[in-house]
Amino acid sequence: MAKADYLISLIKTHYEGDAERFTTVALQTAAYEAKLGHVFVAEEIRNLVDKAKANKFRTKTFSSDLEGLIIESEADLRRSDLIVSETTQSKIDRVISEFIQRDKLRRHNLQNRRKILLSGPPGTGKTMTASVIAHELGLPLYTVLMDKLVTKFMGETSAKLRQIFGLIQQQVGVYLFDEFDAIGGERSRENDVGEMRRVLNSFLQFIERDNSESLTIAITNNRRLLDTALFRRFDDVITYDLPNEEEKLELLQNRLGPYAKDLNLKRLLPQINGLSHAEIALACLDAIKTTVLDDKKKITNALISKAIEERNLAYHSH
Ligand SMILES: Nc1ncnc2c1ncn2[C@@H]1O[C@H](COP(=O)(O)OP(=O)(O)OP(=O)(O)O)[C@@H](O)[C@H]1O
Ligand SMILES: [Mg+2]
């Protein structure tokens, strides 16, 4: 066959929706290009095919009703980037390991932890955790946009939730209901706690009934919401805190990487008070950026110190 034949064949199989045949033709095209000595082209085609195979979970599209309500993201964060207390880490590890061994659990009539609640102050790694779990399990991460979910009409919100839980059942993934409290905050002027409660109750009913394979992760940094009704519906509650000394050091090392090679980072610790992981990470980035732009060869403690001071000021001034 000539190049044009492969092209025509690709187009044809695409429109016929014959995914298997499409892959075969794509690989034949790669072989053809390789024979012509176009090794890079061949390699690129093969990589695309491999990537598509790995992402086979992701090829389905949402029904139009859910468009704009759920976003799918590439989860590329590793466990080692997340710096949390040992207790928190072991709880996260347990969720991952139970998912991986869910069949084994099922054989004993047991279920893996699938419904998880994360709670803690801003910037301590809650959203990041969802991404790490999705990445570690090779599952797509679907974030439900909570503010879009809440409409003035309770009936509509429930209908949307029903659709979302339909998707959770149908398509295995990590489903993130981030920032429950955002709903409360946005509408807090009127009778919003009531409104928030109703949405929450509706959510709790759905999550209670859910018997899918997906992981559902809900996040809050509003401890007021953590009443017993809430706890009961989740298989596990994982809490987050501001970093302790050891975690601060680990985070500085992780974020500064090779830039911190010759620095005594311990000296910086007393200066970091009440800052979240996110703030410390940003201070590190600030310091790195300054070095890059100033063409200075090396980063110094003084530079990091200044960046931390700036974050401290920003943080404590409101
Ligand atoms: N525990 C952590 N370890 C490493 N980096 C962290 C951690 N927590 C936060 N970060 C950094 O800060 C960024 C923001 O964190 P994240 O969005 O996970 O915070 P959060 O707990 O969800 O906060 P919020 O309650 O404000 O949504 C992360 O992308 C990461 O760069
Ligand atoms: Mg978050």
C-alpha cells in the first residue's frame, strides 16, 4: 500500500467507529514509515497508540447534561511529592492498597474503602491527595464543580447529583467533590446554611446508596460540617494539618530540589510559622524565580528567608 492508502484507511475506520481496526491501521502505518527509515514518525505513532490504550477509561464522553459540571484532569502527582503526617500518609496508602486488592477483599465479602472525606485547613494537600490517588491507581480524575451543581431549585440539584452518581457507577474513576463549603460561603448571606444542608443531605443519600467501583472523595475545610451524620456515610475520614518541623524541612527539600544542595535549610524553620504547605511551596518558587531572573548562580538562605517573610506578611495581614 502507499501512504495515501493508509491515510484513507485511517479516515474510513475512524468514521466507521471501528476502534480496533483503527489501531491496527495506525500500527501498520507506523511499520510502513519505519521501513522508509522515518523512525521518529514511526515512534511517535506507536507512542500515540500506546497512550490511547493506557487511557481507554478516558475515551467516553460525558452526556451533554453533565458538561460544564465535571472536569476531567490528568493526574500526574506522585505520592512522594505529598508531604503529610505519618498517620495521614498511612491512611492514604490504605485507600490505595485496598483498591488494588479489592477483588481479594470481595472474595471475603469485604469492600475496599471507596468513600473518603478529607478535612483540614487550606493549602495542606487535600486536593493534591485526590490527584495522587488517581495517579497511583491509574484512574481518571473527575472533579465535580460544586458551585455549578447548586441551583436555586433543589429538585434540579438532586437531578444533577443523580446523573453524577449514575456516571460514578458507570465509569470507574476518582470523583472529587471539592470544597463543599464553597457552596455555603457563596450564599451565606441569606438562609444558606439551610440550602447547603439540603444539598449536603441529598449528596449523602446518593453516596450512601452508591455501590460502584469508583472512589468518591469529598473535601471540606469547614469543621462545622463534620457532624456524625457525615462521618457515618464515609468509609474513612482523613485529616490534614499545617506542617510540623519535620514536614516543613521535607517540603523545603522537595521544592527546592537541587537548588538547596549546599544550604542548611534547618536554619529557616523557626521563621516559618503558621504557614501552610501551599504557602511554603510558593515561597520556594519565589526564591527559585528570583535566582533564575537575576542570573545568580546559587540560591541562598537569605533569599528563601525573604520569600518566606513575604508569605508570612501576606498570610498574617488578613
Ligand atoms: N501536603 C503537601 N505536600 C506537598 N505540597 C503541598 C501539600 N499541600 C499543599 N501543597 C502545595 O500547595 C498546592 C495547593 O495544595 P492543595 O490544593 O492540595 O491544598 P488544599 O488542602 O486542597 O487547600 P484548599 O483547602 O485551599 O483547597 C499543591 O498543589 C502543592 O503544590
Ligand atoms: Mg483544595
